[in-house]
Amino acid sequence: MKKTLEKYQVFVFLILVIMILTVAKFKYGNSDQLIVNSDQLKATPTINKDYPLRDKLPYQGKGFVIDKYNAPMTLNLKLTTVTQQQAAKDIGVWLDSFGEAGSGHILELEEATPTGKLKPTRPAGTLP
């Protein structure tokens, strides 16, 4: 018997471990059940502080397009048929509709080059 135990000591050890784990499983229940706190289930929307309107772009108004952020809180404005002042008014109304997330943005105007492509230029101004 002693020779047999020495020969199969690894198998005996593994069988004992399996028996201990089986007893622990039955004693402490099914570990497949997930315990979730109800506070963890509540999803809260997050707003990126540097790019709060990222999901709202591109925005197309009458005679202008805001297509992207050039930098944090700096919107890229492309004019097509309106003046900069008229576009700023319309964009101000649009930004006000987002409350605090829309405040503090800077418009950066993109002008057409002789080749017809648009190039970024000076900031057009800060909106409330």
C-alpha cells in the first residue's frame, strides 16, 4: 500500500483538492450568480470638457457649416453664402440650446484659397 501511495501521490493529491473544492462549492452555493448593486446599473452621461459638442457635429445652418473642433472649445466654421456676423448669430442660438455645454466656444473661420480649398484663418470670435 505504501509503494502504491508513493507511486500515485500526485494523483491522490489532485483527488483531495477536487474533493475540497467540490465541498466548498456546495457549501457556499452557486458562484455563477452575479450580485449587482443597483447603483452600478445607473448610467450617467459624460460630457468631454474640451469637446462637449463632439457628438452634435457636423452642424449645418443656412449658409454655413460647423464640421469639427480645431482645438479644445474651438469650432471650425465654413461660410458658404452668409456673412460672418449672420452665421455668428445663428450659431449663438444653436450653442445656447445646449446650455453650459455650449458656452465659451470660439469660432475659427476657414476661408477659401484661390484653388478652392478652405484654409484656417484667424479666430472669428468668442460666443457667449
